[in-house]
Amino acid sequence: MAGSGSDSEATAEALESQYFTNNPPPSSLHSHLALTQAFIERHTGQGRRIALVTSGGTTVPLENQTVRYLDNFSAGTRGATSAEYFLEAGYAVIFLHRQFSLLPYSRHYSHNTSSFLDYMKEDQDGRVVVQEQHQPEMVRVLREYTHVKKQNLLLILSFVTITEYLWELREVAKLMRPVGAKGVFYLAAAVSDFFVPKDRMVEHKIQSSEEFQANGDNSNSRPPAARTEGKSLIIDLEPVPKFLKQLVDGWAPNSMIVSFKLETDPSMLVRKAQYALEKYQHHLVIGNLLSTRKWEVVFVSAMDGEKWIRVPPSRRTKSMSGIEALVGRAGGADGDGSESKHSDGQAMQGEPAVEIESLIIPEIAAMHSRLIRRACEKKGPF
Ligand code: 9Z3
């Protein structure tokens, strides 16, 4: 039988306190929070909307002095690209990303199959300059980047592990409270569902050779979650508590919350997105499939029901640039070169000519405007 509302709230609170007591914060948390506090004060003072964009994958360390860890595929393309479009839409952006994953603006020239040096040449005076064919695009990106930097519109924070991510998210969310309805959480990071709790983590590198195995070096009565048994590596992970409910109800109760649902099986996508929306009662779930995520996503919300956002058929393939042709494919770091089918049956390959985030973010900004209006109407005139 399901427990009453307050029972499940108490359980959620107990799980939260247990998780954050047992898994200590990252050493950079305090300095990150000081920067965040100043950033939020500056932009709320100017009446600006603020988006917290999370991006990239979280790691699951297997050892305390970490040599080995589990990771996922995310390069942070969705997050870094979306951050640019939020900035274009007038938001200030806190970009909480996996260290060394893609960053707004520099993403155009990093993690690529080509080196940034391929964009350069030496001129007659022995100076390094950008090649002619890359000038227009690089000037455009540089101008946007310089404007954002001058106006202090982008705060970049990083995490590596799942625990660092959760600490940063919780504490930054609490600082976002004064932003209220003008805040939006855009949770595009690929968050691990399983982890090794601190009290079940071995201190030192797991030894493969049986002569050197020492799996009893933690004080817990349960065996370490990652250990060798004979010649095999056993990894017995525990579930990461789901904190979306706490984010919605407790950490950031007045902001717009957008979560992503990633699936590989098309028949599950909409159902799973609807399930998440009902369970966490937030504003929007964006469903995407691993293979088609750059061409189509589905918005599931109480406001608008189910709505697909798609790159138009004429813009589904990008022609290869000179450099891409040289290295043999169009696209960035994470295209696997395989062909996928769009849900309307058309094939998709390489990279689309239009970034789907350029369609996603204006939709979100419009929904956000509706939510802000509603919040104002509720409050009434002063
Ligand atoms: C996403 O679904 C993102 O769109 C991607 C972006 C990770 C697919 P890339 O970085 O990929 O551009 O290569 N993010 C959320 C995935 C996630 O962990 N969601 C959780 C879940 O599905 C809930 S918040 O349970």
C-alpha cells in the first residue's frame, strides 16, 4: 500500500539527509557558492531571468583514491548549445557542467574531429591568423562570446562525480530561491542512476592480481561495492536517490523546472516522460532518444500535453565543411556515424543543419513567460 503524502515526504527527507551526510561535499563547493551568490544578486538586481543549465555526464568512482570510474556517453552538446540559446534569449546562465565537457562558444572549435589548429594559418609576416573561409562564423561566435563575457552573463561551474553534481545542484538551487518565478532549471546532465556509496568504497586502487588483493580495507560490515573476487571484478552498485521531487518541492519551489528523459527504446519514451511528469509534478519533461536526439524531442507538460519539436526535413543534414570532409565525416565529438530513422520514417545521419536547441529554447522561454505571468496574477497587485 502506498504511504500517505507526509510519510513519503518524511522518507524523502530522511533519504536526502542520509545521502548528504554519508557522501561529503566537493572541496570547491564553497568557492562555487560564493561566485553563484554574487552572480544571482547582480542579475536579480537587474530583473533578469536566470537559467541553471546542467550538462555532461556524472562519473561513479569505484575507489576513494580514484583510478577507475564508470561514466556515460554525454559530451555535453545539449547543455552547451542550449546555454548559448538561453543567453541569446536574454537569460543569465549558470552553467553547471562536467569538467572538460563542451562549453558554450568554445564548443564550436573543441572536441571536434579536427584540431583547432586546422582553422589557422600563418600569414606573410609569420603571424597566426584564422583562415579566410572560417572568418565569418568565428567573428559571429567571438562577438557573442565577448558580449556575454563583458556583461558577466555566464557563470561556469564544474563537477566530476555524481555526488559532486548533487551537492552543487542542491546548494545552487537553494541560492536560486530569491530568483523565484524568474528562474528556470534545465537539467540536461546525464545523471547516473547507480553509484558506490562512500562507506562501501575501497580506499586504494582495486588490485587485479590475487596475490595483492586487499578488499577488507573499509570499516563497513558489508563488502565493498566494487571488489575483486578471484579473477573477476564485481561491481554491486546502489541506486542514487531521486532528488527531483526535493528540487521541485523544497530546494527551488517557485522556479520553472525542466527535466530530460533519455531512452533508447522508442516505444517507452512518451510513457516514461509522462510518468516522470506525474511523479515529480514539475513543469516540463523533454523526452529524447539517444539515436535521434539532435533531430527530434518530445515536450510533455501539464500546460500543453505532448508536443514534438523537430528539425524540418529540408534541414536534417548538414553539408560537410572542408575540414570535416578532410577527416571523413560531418559532425562533432559524439556522432557515431550510424544512420537512425526519424519517427516519421526518414533517415538521419551526421549532423542536422539546424541545431534543435535553437527550436527548444524559444519554446521554453515562451512557456516560462506564461508561468511568470501566472505567478504575478496569483500574487496580485502590491
Ligand atoms: C538528456 O537526456 C540529454 O538530452 C542528453 C544529451 C544527455 C541525451 P549530449 O550531452 O546528450 O548532447 O551528448 N539528459 C538527461 C538524462 C538523464 O539523466 N535524465 C534522468 C533520467 O532520465 C532524469 S533527470 O532519469
